[in-house]
Amino acid sequence: MLYNIPSAGYIGQTLEALVDGILRSIKRANDNLTPGRIYYGEDDLLEASINRSPTAYQNNPSDERASYLYDTDKTMHLLKMVDRQDQPLAVLNWFSVHGTSMNSSNHLISSDNKGYAAILFEQDFNPPGTLPGKGKFVAIFAQANEGDVSPNTMGPRCVDSGLPCDLATSTCGNPPRVSSLSVVYSGPGKDIFESTKIIAYKQYYKARQLFVDQSSLQPIRGPVRFVHEHIDMTNQLVPLYQSASNLAQINAAAAANQRTSGGRLLSTALGYSFAAGTTDGPGAFDFQQGDTVSGRYWNMVRDFLRRPSEEQSRCHHPKPILLSTGEMDFPYMWHPKVVPTQILMIGQLAIVGLPGEFTTMAGRRVRNAVYKILHEGATRGTSTTGGPAFFDDEPTDPEATAEDEEEDEAGIGRGIGNGNGKPYANDDDLFTAPSATRLANSRQQVLRRPKRAYSLANEIKVVLSGLSNVYTSYITTIEEFEMQRYEGASTLYGPHTLQAYINQFSKLAAELVGESSLHPSKLQPPDLTKSLFTMKLQSLLWLENPRNDLRQEDSFLYVDRYAGNGTWLPVATDASWETKFIWERTNTIMGESRAIIVWDIPDNCASGVYKIRHYGAHKSILQTVSQYWGQSTPFRVAANPLDLDETKQLDELLVSALDSAAQEALQMGANVKRKASDQKDTADHRPSFYASSLNMLSSLFG
């Protein structure tokens, strides 16, 4: 429920668009399935992130902090995917940094620094002129343990003095002020757009460096494995400890069969500092980070919604509870209880799906716990080279050839798996004809291969994939929780939340190496579809609202370059960095609005004649949707306006372009008239005005 409040309730159109996009992506990936190789690389990326809650990080044990050079994870982990001819197919990397270069002052939809980095990478490896999202090569810049990591590398500063704000509370002045008018959150650039660009380029450059330097990459070898389990977070048993060192003592006592205290996590709650926001985006009113004492006024407001139980307050200490979301179930639950957890292994690479935003040290503890179990499990096997290794679980084949064994041991062709925990066969004729039938037949060949060791224990890598599956807000260490910065106040299940996740991911890792077996469970997230509703009344007339047609896989705008002979070539869309599509409501009662299109002409833009097209949809009072389009008058872009020869050529090209645009407008007008005529011919099949009105009222009031 909580995450639907900013959008004034559940928006079905948004969910449908997301689901539809995911399904299309899966289908296309399956339709374009091809054997290939995967390589892994990693390197540090500096000056692209800072810790936005350094006082909380400093509260972690000093010996633990001494094990790391930085107070954020600076390592970029990267997968390079190529086909059998070593032609690039895709890149997937993980780097810890929030996508908050665009702060709350930006009201446009943006994929922020990671999205722009992906666009830059795809431009490099797709043919010139390929529009964003339309090329075969795919770049994914994924998230990791970025809970306390900011891209605004200059840090928060006070507006009036220009000095850094208070570290513990992120406030300025006396009395302390935390509003956006008193604190500015500055990235490396002069504004949010330049800052986004800088952080994007840093990630893009590092990823490209790793991708093209084959000598720094190691092949991924072995089968695809995965383990997944839903757990009830409010029913997790955890040792009741006060610090990491105290936990070590408890674990040692447990190993010696001594009785130790334990308890269950309780229901979710958010603290006062949750409302204070972060240094990347402040909250409201008089809340500030680091609050460990509640106030009478806000407690009264809180109690109007739900007064937290004594047990809830005690178990979340020192968090002063602002919203006891776990004890609130109207109109339905406010935070999830059932959480999906999973680990995916591709050869020697383990990908841990984190269901939330883990802070730097919280993520490190999860990674270390998973690595320890995988490494210990791997050392129980032996490869033909004498080192400890993972084993595939294939049955022994007495007819396997020496060549089969050499290929299996080297991991040749062990790239993109078939989804059943088995890699594809290494037959050359398979790769020359990658049809679905041949790929299916290859699985039987793989099943006949003997048991082989694929991955040496010292090659095991563990990467954290943040914001995976469901969202459970932030997860801090118990020491960071004590400081009650924004991240600690947003740690839903209390101070022992992290340990519950460490226990769970350790159990999943043990399952992967055969040290334990998960018990079958029917636990599933609750179905809330019948409880969803929207609190927002839609306008009577929608007119040109972009939500009338989301134009999935299309664009609300195109920038076209004239190629002569009546031909226009699109060079940019609303997904391009240099364009902005701004929709504004100008009259709420009449449902009137306007669209503003901005094209910031790139420095490397070729001289020529250009025009801008806009597409949209109009919704009438009867809720019928009709498409419309418009275009600008063609205009010139000159690389060197003082070059008279170039100016003359552009003038001649402009005359031709104006004629072409006029002809195109006439053709589009004829198409619109034809469509209107077709609609008139089918008028007798339309519902009555009264039926349409009822449909409209139904859509207005849910």
C-alpha cells in the first residue's frame, strides 16, 4: 500500500505496461536464442560515488572497516556475451551507485545515469544510426548494494553558506533546517543533467574498457544452476545480538553446543528519519536524519493511523516508529511479509538477488557469507588439474571420447545455458544451424556427457544484484541501524533484518553445493488484485494526455534528417539523451494541455535539414481514443554557419525538404479522413451515448 500512495493508488495501466514489456523481452530472447560464450571481468571505478551516510558506516566495527579501502564498493563486475564467432551480443554489469543524479526537481521520466550509460554502450556496438532500444546488441547497467551510495560526489551543502551540512543530521543552520531550500545536493556537474551525463560516462568508460580488454576477462565455465525460495520475513529466527563481534561470540557458543538466545523478526515499521529523506532528496516538515527520539505532535498524527504495540516499539529500538506499517492492513497490507529470495549460478559466477537496497557493508556481509559456503562446497571436489572444483551432476557416459573430456574440462562452449541447469553441446554443426530443433536435440547429447569438473574453487565470484524481485526498502547492518539515518529508519523488519537475509542466502548457497536440501514449500505472496483501488479521479476530458496511448516500443517524438528525394531518416526519439518531451496540463476543468518538445542539438550533429514530429492520442468525453500527429517546419542545422558554400547547399536542400514535408502532410491528412470515414461506416456497431457515459463513470470511479 505504501508505495502506491505517491501515485494516488494502484495504476493498472502502469502494471500492464511493465508486464507486457517483460513478456516481450522474454519472448524475443527465446526467439533469438543462440549458443555463445560468456566472459567475466572486474575493475575498480573511482570518483563516481560517495557514501551519503558516512557516520552510519563509521559505526561499523573498525577491524571490519579496515578490511576495505573505501566506504563504498568501487568494483564494477561485468559479463561479456559473444556468439561462436566472437561477435558481441550483450553486456551486463553491476556497480553500486544510486540512480539519483536526477533529483526531485526533475519531473521528466528518466533512466538516470545507468540508463544513459546503457544508451552510450549500445550506440558503440550497434550499427551507426540505430535508435535507442532498437539494436540487436543489448547493454544492461544493473544495480548492486547501493543503499548508502550517492552519485552526487560533491556532497550536500548549505545554500546560505556553501559549506557542507552537518554529517549526522544532514541539516543546516540553527535551528537545523533540512528542506530543499536550505540544503543543495550537488553532483559533479553544474546541474542535474550534466551530473547525470558525467556519472553515466564514467560507468560507460569503465564497462567499455573491461569489455574490449579480452586479456582481463576469464571465461565462465560450467552449467546454469539456480535456487529460489519464498520466506515469511516476520517468521525468521535470528540470534539476538548487539554487534558483529557479539554475533561472532554467539555463533562460537552455538558451535560448542551452548544455549544461545534467539527470537523472531516482527512486523514492519518505518522510523522518523524515513520522513527526513536523504541527501539525494530531502523529505518534508521538521524531520531530520539521526532521529532516535519521537515527538508528541508526530506521535499523535501517527496514532491516528495506528499506534504501534509495545512489543513493536521494543523490537525496533532505537527506531522511533513513525508508521507501524506491519500492523496496518487497511485497505490491504502496507509492506510485504512474504519475500522471494534467490541465487543464480552461471558456471563459477553466483548472482545473489537482493530484494531491496542493501547498504555497502550489509551487502559485503551477504557476499562474504555466500562466498564462504560456495568455496567450502567447491573444495570438496577435485578437477583433472588437481584443484578443487564444482561438479556438474551429469551421469557418466562410458562412450565419451577423450575430445569430449578435453572440451568439458576446458569449458569450451559452456556459455549460454538451456535453462535446465545444463549447458549446450559443443557440436560445430549445432552452432552453424541454431534452430530450436537442433538446440532441443543437443540437450540429449549433453545428458550423455560424463561427470566433469568445470569451475575451480578459487575462480568463484559472487556479485550482488540489488533491487531484485520484490522491494523491501533498505537493509543496514545492526551498527548502522543504531545511527538511524534514512537507511536505518527504512530498514523494515528491525535491527536484525540483515542477519535474517544472511541466514537465508547462506541456506540457498548450501543448497547449490549439495550441503543441504530445501523443504518443499507452498508459501506464496498474497493475491491483492481484488483489494487494489485508485484514489485519483481522472479528468473528464483527457485530450492529449500521454497516458491515452503509451506508445510502447514507439516514441512520442522523432527528430528526422532529410536525406533528399523525399526521404526522411529518424535520428533521435524520446529515448535519446538530447531530447525532452514535456507534457503540461493548462486547464484542468476543460482537460486542455500542451506538449513541449526540446532537442538539444548535439555537438557532433551533422549539417543538414531537420524536422521534429510529434505523435499522440486524444480521448473524447465518450472515452474513444483517436490518434493525431504534427510536425515542425523543416529547419537547417549548420556545422559552420560562416561557410557560404555549405549555407547555399543547405538552402537548396531546405527547398526540397519543404516540398517533401508538405506532400507528407497532405498524405497524412488523407489517411486521417479515410480513417474517419471507416469509423462512420461502422457507427451502427457503436454503443449508445448512455452506455458510453456509464463506461466513462466506471473508469472515473473504479
